Amino acid sequence: MINKQLKLKFLILTLIILLVIFYIYMVKSMNAFNYQNFDEKDFLLIQADLKKEYSSYLNSLEKYNSVQVTFNFYNIIPPSGATIELYSHKISNYIYIGPYQSTLSFLVKDNLFENKLDSLTIVKSL
């Protein structure tokens, strides 16, 4: 009887150790998602593609009805030369990329104001 209990305790302890090792392995393998490290060449390629996408959006404003919108930012002091990017999830495109100012005023397609809500992602970059 004691021998069976000892075997059962050893089996449970072994399973616990294996689960802890598996958990540590999984947590360490997820560290790749904690940060990204770009070299300057990759960053410049991404920025060039982003500006190209934004310029095609600006060109499309001539084909559609557009509306002037204004954003006011309060109590934000970015580093000098900071760029701000406003991304609309409704149209899956950037609606503004340019220098940071406390008041931004720019054109957007008027279909952004139809029916559905939109969520904006605001990114500040140098």
C-alpha cells in the first residue's frame, strides 16, 4: 500500500515538473511578440510604403465628396519634428500623416460619416 502511494506521489510530482517546464518554454517562446527590433533600412522601407499609401488616398479625395474635419489635441508635448498618423479602421487607410500640431484640419471622404462608427489609431513617430 505504501509503495503504491509513493509511486502515485512520484507520478504526480513528475507531471507537475513537466507542466512547469512546458509552461516556461511556452512563455519564453512568446517573448518574440513583446517587441520588434527594426534596422534603419526596414524602417525607411515601411515609411516609404506608408507615404505611398497615404498619397493614393489623398488622390482619391478628388473623385469623392469630402469634408473638412478638425482634431484638437490638449496637453500633448511631443518631441520636436514628431509626425502624427491617423488611421481609420473603417476605410482601412490613413486619413492624415503629417507634422504634429495641436489642431489638425484636413479633408476626409464623407462616407466616413455614414451609418457605422469608426475607430482611429493615432501613432506618433519621429
